[in-house]
Amino acid sequence: MPEILLTGFQPYGGRQLNPSAEVVRALDRTQIGGCTVRGMLLPVSLGAARQPLEDAILEHRPALVVSTGLWPGEPVIRLERVAVNRVSFEMPDNDGQRPLDESVDQEGPVARAVTLPVGQIIASLREKGIPARTSDTAGTFLCNATLYRALGACEQLGIGTRCGFIHVPYLPQQVAELLNDLSNEGRLELHQRADLASMSLDMMLDAIRTTLALSLEQG
């Protein structure tokens, strides 16, 4: 049976949860559009994340590759449209590395465009009552690097594998913990924080399933 490669990230930045990891765990080995979802958790490490991702794409030759990641403070499902050949970390990865203004791939192009039907997906998600928007920047942390690498591996595969990236918000329990931390610290008023948006796991899963199904239909 054809496969979908769905990736997420392990927790990072002192957080105990990463919503993208919960999405991958929930959808791993499920079936969508006649394909089996192969879930894969990537380490939050610029060095260690590359080989497992590229090996999985080249070995399993998936019909579709979709990566997911957390964007703290994002209030909606966010579909990225482009990855740039740049890494510049605001905080260290889980290996303690913090590259600044470096290339993802010194021999790669300046940018790579995703190959999902982004406009159609956004319209379908909104029709279902799921807030969603497009984005022209995946940042310069691991999410962008993963999308850039995945697109490159799909190009190398040469069989028309579609590839894209989805940013998801915090889970509600994560925001509840943030609110508790703010209250206990007593250092910032709530209106000074811009990272308190959240979305239920069920809605995230609905969004990801819809994205995968539509991407397969348009493949």
C-alpha cells in the first residue's frame, strides 16, 4: 500500500509537549486516501534530523510528505508555501547548537516552493470551520530546514511526490501551564504576552487529515 510520510518534532525549549508529536502519534499507521500514514518524530537538532528524514523519503518513496511543527502563539493552522536556504536560530536546538545566518545546504537553491494544493486546502479547512491561513515564511529554525530538506529529497526521488509543511498552535493544556507560570512569576501582565493562543488536538487532527486527503486527490 502506498505511504504518506508525516513528521513531527520532539519537545524543545523546555516544553514538555510538542503538538506536532501528538499529531504524529495519533495518525501513525492510520489510512487516508488509500495510503498508510508512516509517522516519524524528528529530533530537534539541525545535525541529527537530516539523515533520518532523507533516508525515509528515499527508502519508502512515499506518495506524500507532510511535516508538522509548533509555532508558539500561532492561533490558526498555517500552511507554509516556501522554504529558504537559511538557518539562523533564535535559541539553541536540543543539541545546544545555535547557527546564525548559515545555509541549510551550501549547494542548494535559494528557496524551494511546496508542492501541495495550498489554496484548495485553506478553502476546505475554512469551510469546515477550521481557522487556517497561508504563510510565506517558515522561519529560520528547524521547521524551515526540515521543509527545505524534504523538498530536496522529493526532487531527488523524481516520482512527483508532493511535499509541504503545516505549523500548528499550542495545545490548550500548554497555554494553561503558561498562564500558571505567568501567575506564579508575577513579572508580566497578560496583555504583554502574544503566545497564548491554542487549538484542540481533535481540530488539529481534522486539519491534518483534510490536508493529506486533498493533497493525495490532487497528486
